[in-house]
Amino acid sequence: MTMNCWHRLLCRSTVWERVSGTRIVPWALAGTDLGDRTLEIGPGYGANIAALHRHTTDLTGLEIDPDLADRLRTRHPGRLRVIDGDGTAMPLPDSTFGSVVCFTMLHHVPSPAQQDTLFAEALRVVRPGGVFAGADGLDTRLFRFQHLGDTCVPVPPDTLPARLTAAGFTDIRVDPGTAMFRFSARRPAGS
């Protein structure tokens, strides 16, 4: 998943960690119980780790970029279990986590079909009754400009309920903000 130079600098900055930790993660997870064991798909540079630890006790990150995975292991030992892998083919057993989350990374998945596969994989690895939640950017001119040269396939929030339903989720909520949307969904308890 390609990211331009400016985007990489932003994502590894303390400014982004502060914005994500004080605005994005709290807003996306408002009223959501993550449970005891959480998987973050695409933790990247680790901007969400501190904020997520306020919501869960056991945090695992699934990172597709091996360099970023190594960086996460070095910078966050003991705070994040890091697994190298792709969100569309998670090397994880079924029903492992109480929650699965992803923040500002869905638009880096190269196609809507692969995004749908990621949704199905999130359903597979979350326990029955568990939650899938997160946030992503709205498709605006500024958003596109920030992603010049990146892999950038925005998720239209109005399509998300049907796509998450097709993956098998229920209790779906999608709330657009001014620059982002947040979502949450549950794996049915009896599945």
C-alpha cells in the first residue's frame, strides 16, 4: 500500500499521534465496548496504541508492511503484539478477538473487492457478539490531494452498511463527520 513522502511524515509525527489519540479514536469508539482483546488492522506507525490501551487490555496489531511491523516491535515492546500480515488474508484463527478496529487505513486497501474481503476477515476473527469499529476519511479534494501518489480507494460511507451486512455483520452504525466517518458493527452472537 503505497504512501507518498508527505503522508509518511505526517503519519509518524507526534502531531498525528495526538490528533488520532485525542480526536479520531475517542470519537470513533464513543459508546463502544472493545472487550478484553483487540486487533488493530494496519497500525502503521502506531499512532493509536496509547489511545486504544484506554479501551482494551490486550492489543494486537496486524501490519502488512514488514518495515513498519519491525518499527512497531522496536518502539512498543510489551504494549502491542505485532503480526506480519494482510487484512485480506489474516494469519489468525477464527473467533480470536473481542473486537477488531481500523483507523484511517481502509482507503489504502487497493480495491473495493479487497476491502470487502477485509470486512469478511474481520468478521471471521472477531468472536460472536464482538465488534468491528473504526474511522476513515471522506472523499474530498483535500483528502485526494493529501494522497497524491498513494494507494487511495476511499470507502463511500453510504455503501458501508450494505457491504458490512453482506460480510455478515449486524447492528451496523455509520456516522459521517466533517472530514471522516466512523462505523461500528457486530458479529451476530449466535454465529
